[in-house]
Amino acid sequence: MKIAVIGTGYVGLVTGACFSDSGNDVTCVDIDEAKVASLNNGEIPIFEPGLEDMVAYNVSAGRLSFTTDMPGTVKPAEIVYLAVGTPQGHDRAANLSALWAVVEGIAPYLDEDAIVVTKSTVPVGTNARIFSILKEHTGRDCHVASNPEFLKEGAAINDFEKPDRVVVGVRDQHTADVLRQLYEPFLRNEHPFLVMTPESAEMTKYVANALLATKISFINEMANLCERMGGDINDVRRGIGHDSRIGFHFLFPGAGYGGSCFPKDVRALAAMAEEHGVAPRMLEAVDEVNQHQKLVMVDKVDEHFKGDLSGKTFAVWGLAFKPRTDDIREAPALVLIDHLLKQGANVHVHDPEAMGNAQAIYGDKIKCFDRQLQALEGAHALFIMTEWNDYKRPNWEEMIRLMQSPIVFDGRNLYDPGRMENHGFRYYSVGRPAV
């Protein structure tokens, strides 16, 4: 099939690469000329394992290309995917201004039989609005579908190629049949292709992310309670996780969730609820708990050092909101760094992929190190803020030699408290007794 993907952000780039890898002719469009030039030179603007090689392979095979020419790309396309950003607006709802501009921009060039598919995360009712805009500009009923993405940063290609399910929201059988054919190469293991109304498909994306965020906030609140009551959240987690009704997924306590999806989607769903007269009590609580959780490491360091952080040096391992990505949007590490800097501390950082993005924010206010142990030189304490594999088995003896004081604040519970005590560290984690 001949596919146009409008937008070369995270979702658009992964979508275009994966569809081209299954044999389709894909052209990705973006208004950013410099970005398009970089992509055509093989430079990928984000870190996602396997993506650079997949893009290079399909570009060389002639199945994937990048351009700023929207009319020339849309005219021959059988399917036009909309993958533009829908960031959080001032009212917490999704800002769809870029999406509306694209819809109006593609209307004059759409083939009569083309299918317009929304891949961006959008509020319920967006599909219907796109249908109305296209009819207003074309004078005909266009095929418009919703196809939400369920990609995890750091595992996006695997998620796309081996999906748990594919969700499409359509209003006619023809559109469903075409999209089913498009996704057939990814559904060979009998994972379901779920056809529903566009409104249900749009809602499914928000509900999925809100429920996962709820699990994280819940286990974090229980972790905080365990600390006060002498329990160990890891024992509790094992005690409940073996219940088949609960499971272990997303029940790992820590310093809170971040990223481009969970925070804004929980708030956008809450805004939708309010707009329709439903009080979003649980959604508000999930967001509030997470915002508080990002301060847990701040509270621990302030308590240990009795609020006197000025002139001290702190090392931070992990800047990205999760491992296997360079994404620092709403990352808990940023809340911690902001506090340390405000209190007059020196901040040394290491992250396998995200240091460039952090330095773009902080400049020379932080000091970046290519090797994680180098960041410990003279440190009064170390913070673990992202659970990269790089940090799971460090050289304990070298750490103690380098640090001014062997104190670790572990925001991801990577280490066993007893072993840390044996290694000679003062160790703080989340939901477990300090040692």
C-alpha cells in the first residue's frame, strides 16, 4: 500500500518505519526542513532501540522516504496517517491546533478513496470533527478512522510488530477491511484486530494509559505507607502480585512516572470528564499522588542533610523517565535536579542516552559525565533515578573510594538493603526500611 505519515515525531517515525518494513511504500512528511534533511541523511532525532537500523534499511530499499512536500505525498496515498503532536494545553486538555491545521491542509489533495487515520492521541469526538472538516472542504464523505498507538518507549518496534491487539475505530466496513489487510503481517500470532466505533477507539487509548498510571500511583502510595508502618513494599508486592487478578505489571514502586503519555493523558481524560459533567475523582488523585511521589527523593535528602545542601556535590544516575529512551519529559530526575540546584548544590549526572537533552535545559548548571563512576568523584550522595541496566551491578568498592560519603538514595529500588549495608553504604529506597 502507498502510505503517507504526517508528522515525524516518535509515533510517526516508528509507524512509518514499521509499515515500510512490512513492504509498504511509506513517505513521512514534516514541516521542519532541517529535521527532514537530517532524516534523509540517516540521522534519527530520538533514541529508540532498533529504529535507526530499520529506517536505514527501508530507506536503502526505496520503501521509506522523508519530505516537506505534503501535497505531493498526500495525492497518491491510499492511507494518510495523522501523527502530529497533541500536547497538553493550559486547561489540561489536549491541544489539537496542529492536528486541525494538518486536516485542513490535506483536504484539497485527498484521493476520493483515501483513508485518513488518526494515530495521535486525541480526545473523544476528534474523529467526528475530522470527518466534518474534510466534508466541508471536499464536499464528500471521506473515510476517517481512529487507530490509537500502544507503544512503550524503549520497546516501540517490538510493540508495533508484535502487538497485544490492534484497535481501529471506523464507521464503515470497507475502512475496517483495508486496515485489517494493512495489519495482517503483524497479527500472524492470532492477536486480535478489534473493530469498534471511533469514539470507543479514542477512549480506549486514554483509559489504557490512565489505568496503568493508576497502578503506579497506587503502589507508590502503598510504598509510602509501608515506610511509615515498618513494612517492606517488595514483600507486599510479591504477596499481591501472585494473585492472578492483580499480577505484577506496573506494580514497581519508585519516584513516580513521567514521559510524554501518562501525565498528559491522565490530565486530558480528567478534563474530558469535567467537560461532560463527571467528577474525575480517581484521575485527579492519580495525578496528585504522582506529583507528590516525585518529591520523595527530595524529602529524603533534605531530611538526611537537615536541609543543608549548599556547596555539597550530588551525583544523579539516570535522567530519562524510563530506561531505553532519551525522553526526559516530566522525568522525576528533573524535579530532583531543580531542587538540588535551587539549594546551591553541585550536580553531577550520568545517563546512557539522555544527557544531551538534559544539558539543553540546564546548560553548565550541571556537569555531565560519560562514565557513571566518574560522576561520583567527591559526591556527598548518589541518586538512582532511572533503572538502566548499567546501574544494576556497579563496582561497590570503587564507588566508596570515589564518594566523599557513601550514601545512596535509590528512587528505583535497584539494590537489596541488606547487601548495601554490608557494602558499607547508608541506603535509602522507596517503601523499605532505611539501612
